Amino acid sequence: MKIIAIVGGYRKGGMTDAAVDEVLAAARDAGAETEIIHLIDAHIEFCRNCRTCTQAEGPQRGECVIEDDMQALLAALDAADALVLASPMNFGSVTAVTKRFMERLLCTAYWPWGKPAPKIRNPRKDKPAVLITSSAAPAFISRLSTRIVRSLKETAGLLGFYPVGVLFMGLAAMRQRPRLSDRARKKARLLGGKLVAKAQQKRGNAR
């Protein structure tokens, strides 16, 4: 079983990374293989909005004209059994590198010229995901006043994953080097175990 974490932070080793590490550690304890992909290290160009990838009909993702790391990243996610999708909050939303990744998922839509709106090619969401974010404000305020969780859910959905849990950490800017609270650490580990259990359940149902 393979679990991939997509992390959209700018600084490694911070609170968001620590939470991802705990989720994946618990998943490994449950027998999973894990991998972390930091978007800041990946070569992902901006979407040009040429819509070439949206023109051909069918359930498969459209082909992008840009040659970078995006296709290999999507192929890795296709092969993964579960996902951890993480981004700190910047200006009320995901980070810019996460947004760039999200915009390149236009290839999951069929949108020929002349049609007023896109149609998702494959709406199936059958693999589990955990969503992680952090904000400078208290978590309950940020969760109510922004759409960051919704954005992460929509992104996971376009990739074929459904959320089994959300870890939203607040007051992340109180220290230069913020630490993961015991409460957040405990929840992260619980989510890691849940992720593996849900992925195993899917495998069992597929037999």
C-alpha cells in the first residue's frame, strides 16, 4: 500500500510538515509505504489556460502541452492508495505553489470550445485522503471565515480522493519555529491509522 503526501509549504520542518510526518509515521506503523512530495521542489509551470487539455472527450485526463513534472506527479497519485494533501494558509487561502498545482488540474475537465462550463471527466472519488492546513488565527475562526478546506477537498476530489479527516491547526505564527501541539500530534496519528484502514477496506471490497 502506497500513501503519497503533497505538501505546499514554503519552509520545510514547520508545523504543517510536522503534522504530515506524524500522519505518515502512523501509516508506516500500520504497514504502509509513504512518500512526501514538496511542491516547492517540483518543476510545475503555471497553467497557460490554453485549454488544449480539455478538448478531447473521454474519462481520461487531457494531455497538457507543458513539459514539466506535473504528468509524473499525477501518474504517481494515480498509483497511490491514499493521499495526504497539506498547505499552510496564506492570505486566507492555500499557498501560491499549491494554487499553481490546483490550476494545472484543469486537465481533469472536458470543456470544448463553445460550451459554457466544464464537466469533470471522472467524478469517481474512491480513495481516502487526509487534509492538513494551518493558520495564524485560531483554527475555528479561519475555518469559518475562509474556504481553504473546501479548496483542499475539491483538489483531492479532482484527483479521485475523498477526505476521511481534516487537521486544521491555528495560531501557527506565534513562534518563529512553531511546534506541533500534543493534541495535533495525537490527531495526526489517528488520521494516519484511519487512512490506512480506509485504503485497506477499499482493497478488500475490490477483491
